[in-house]
Amino acid sequence: MILGCGYVGRRLAEAYRARGVSLLCLVRSEESRAGLVEAGFDALQMDLDLPPFPGLSTASADLFYLAPPPGEGVRDTRLRALLEQLDQGVAPRRIVYIGTTGVYGDCAGGWVDESSPVAAEAHRAVRRLDAEQALAEWAERGLGEFVILRVPGIYGPGRLPLERIRKGLPLLRPEDAPYTNRIHVDDLVQACMLAMERGVPAEVYNVADGHPSPMADYFCRIADLAGLPRPPLVGLAEAQRALTPGMLSYQRESRRIRNRKLVEELGVVLRYPSLAEGLPASLDTGVSPQQ
């Protein structure tokens, strides 16, 4: 079962279908459900903001939880509502939860691994940390097991900032910019499948390619590959005026994510170990510079 079958979930569903594995996709909107059914998937509409969820049977299922938390507050009320219902029925065999490396907070550019303390600052990361805590509480009641994947920025075909680059919007220059981390969607899908298959219960795995860089490096590489002008680069003072609040929020935290545990313990062999391999593949697979 894949709860939250968007960009990543759809590719995960396709990977399992290629293996001949039956699955059910759970999505919020009727439009999404209809699109999945048209593509040949079994799908069910379910709004996590409107519990209870009649007809949901997770008995002994492998459940991937990819749904985002609410846009406000400090708790993931959606996951908590689901877990509350699972308490009253038959729980899945395992939940693989896709969270965020944002729970580590600002590490001043230092290297981070799974043993590093969490210090979520942004509200979106605080809600993700609450989700992790909810899963731990659920497992402590002996109702099932879980594995957490902490994921940074996801890129891949159809998931590149081409429109932003075309608009010529500025970015913070590398010498002033924080480190950012990424993972190609296909490598994330592989990590999801291996976490379900062999991940240690209650363990956390950082899912990153291990090659952090300033955000400007990412954007400029894409611009060069797509034949577009590089975005203008600005200093800190100008950035306060020129960048959107959302972009500025990502500039306030800097960390470099280690992936040793992902590679050595979970056994992920990265198909795209850096942007040098991942970006050309992303542009060559259904995303042309003119789109």
C-alpha cells in the first residue's frame, strides 16, 4: 500500500508493478484516483483530514507513508489520525515513513549522520519530527514496526526548476549560501523498497547522494545542461529583498548529509551518485529545455 501516490509514490508503484507485485494506491483527490485507475493501478480515495477511514484494511500489509503533514501547526495530525485507527484494527506488517533531513535543523555546514541530534526549527520540519515521534509511540505499544527515511531535496525527470531558471530569478551566491543535499527520485524509490525489505525496525536512514553543494551549483548545472542563462547571483543583503520568503527559509539552514548507513547497511547502490550523473538523465527522460 502506498499512501500519498504523487511524484515519488507513482514511480514507486510503477517499480512494484514491474516486479508483478499487487498494490493499492491511496490518494486524497478523486482526480488522482481516477488518473491512477486509468494507468492500471488499484486506487482508493482517502482524505487524512477527515477521519475515520471506513473500508481501510491494512492487515499485514506493507505500507509506505508518503503523505505530507498539514500546512500549519506543530503536529502531523494526519499520520496520528491514521495510527489511531490502526490501533483499533489490524495493523500493517511494516510502515516505511518518508520524512525529511530538515529535522536536523541548522548544522552550520557540518556533516550530519543518523546519530546527530535532531533540532527541527522550521515548522514544516517540526511537523515531520512529530510524525517520527508518533510512529515510535505506536510501535512501543506493540502494534507494528516502522522504518524512517530522512530525505532532502528530490529531483528527477519532471522535477527540475526549469521555469524558475527561465524567469531569471536570483539565487544566493555560493560563498554566502548554505549547503544543500539531494537525491534522485529513482534512487529514493530503490531506498524505499530496500527499507521495506530489509530495513532494521525503528531505524533511521538518511537518503542523500552524499555530495552536498550550494543551491546555486544545482541551478547553474541545470541551466548549462538545458541551454538556459544562469540565474543571477546576489549577496546576503540583496537576497533579503530579492528572494521569496520560501526560498529564504531554505537559506537559513546548512548541513551536509552523510549516506554511509544508506549504502553500507541498507545496501543501496546509487544509480545517480552525484548531480553529474543525475541531471543529464533527468533532462533526457521526458523533460526538454523547451518544456
